[in-house]
Amino acid sequence: MTSALDLEHLRTFTAIDEFGGFGRAADALALSQSTVSQHVRALEKVLRRPLVRKDGRRSVFTPAGGELLLEARRILAVHDTALGQLLRSPAPSAVLGVDDAVAAEVLGALRDGVGMRHPDRTVTFRIDRSRRLSDDVVAGAADLAVVLDPEGTSPGRRLGELPLSWYAAPAALVPEPSEGILPVVADTGAAGLTRRTMRLLVDHGHRPHVVAEASTRGGVTDAVRAGLGIAALSPGAGGLRRVPDLPDPGSVVVRLEGRPGADWDLAQTVADIVREIVTPSAPAVDVQHGVITGHRA
């Protein structure tokens, strides 16, 4: 069988040098002096040469013992470093939800910012609609969620507002109030926003009619791009033209929700990044423990 050096024996051997003798090494390691001697003899048996010799009343290392000291310290250093790395508690993974209506604006910045400020943290992004993300936070399936709150009633920390505009396909004609029905693509995934914008059109004399429904921003955008109708969207709707002559749809509040026990350092990072994007001139948001936690009945 291949010979092997015992790590405990190597520690004892280096302690003899570090503390100045068998007796002091035994005291430092909480061992008996006979046990220290046994460890040395075991090393000598493996290496087949004497490691310590008597010099009067003192014990001194032989040339082979001096060589072993150097190698033992290197072996123990590598072992202890590797063990520390293997036993290090990894930062727990986190699930961060982002409403798909704002995902295009914030995902890249969140990836880069979280990676820079929390390099040991593993974050999984979940792109969905706000209602489902809020439910995930309450259920503990998501740690944090960046959600939209068109009616201003959602829990969580307000981060800012996302401006909305009316968009249509480049070649689409948008009728005046007196010219007929205004085709609208309804976002069923953000029912509160759809209700608000439909009321706005009616209040300004338009006759909106839902010609298509979609539960995701991508679906709404595709329907508008195909020329089916108009929709109130946040910036980033590629391939569409802004319709300036319709009543201003305003903005939608962006909030950060978090489950109890979420990582508040991570929450602060998310809040800082999203706030800077949606409302760059607003003061910084200070996320304190418990502040962003919300529960929907």
C-alpha cells in the first residue's frame, strides 16, 4: 500500500518547531508528550529516516526533519486553504422578478449592477406580469420583484414612475374623435392600466374599441406592430411610432416588493438601479428592513 503522511502528525511536527520542543508542543495542542512522540515516530516510519535527534537535553531536527518541516508547512497551507474554500458557505441564490413591461429597460443594468456589487450571489431573473410576481413574493417563490402599480394601491417601496406613450404601427392611421372608432390593443396582463387608459380615451371624446387582447407586453407590441390598433406602452417599443395627438396616458408607478427575510443589501442594489432608470432625477431610495415587504389579501 502507498505510504501517506498524516495531516495531524504533520501539524504536531510543525508545532514542535513553532513552540520550541515536545513538551510545549504537547501543551499547545492539548496532547500528551507521549502522543507527540508517537506522531514523530509515525512520520519517521513513513519516511524511513530519523527526523529528530537528541542534543544533550534538547531535541533538534535532523536534515531530513528540516526538509520535512518545509514540506509540511506547504502541505498544511494548501490543505487549510482548500478546506476553507470548500467549507465556505456560498451566498444563497435569489429569485428576482421583473415585470415584462419594464424588463427591456432594466434587465441589462440589473445583471451588471448586481454582478458588480454582489459577485458571489447567484440571481435568477423571472420575467412575468406584476400580479403573478407579487403572488410569488407572498408565497416565497421569489425574493424580490420589480412590479408596476398603475392604480397606486400595491404594497412595496415606490421606486419611481415609468412614462407611457401611445404607440401605433408606422403606417397605421389613427382616427380623430369625430372620425370613428379607435382600435385599441388591450393588455390583459395589466388590467388596471387598460381600464385607466380606456377611461382616459373616453373622457377625451374618443370611441375606443378593443380589437385584440394580449397578456404580455410582447404580445401587445406584436399586435400593435401588425397594425391592429394602438396601445399605451413604456419606452422601448421597437419598430413603432409614437402617436402624439392622443391624450397623455401619464405614467405607471414602479415598486419593489420583497418577501420577509429577503437580502436587504441586494434589495438596496435593485432599488438603486431601477430608480436611476425610471426616475433618474429622483432622490435615492433607502430600503430598510421590512419596508419593501408587502402582502396582498
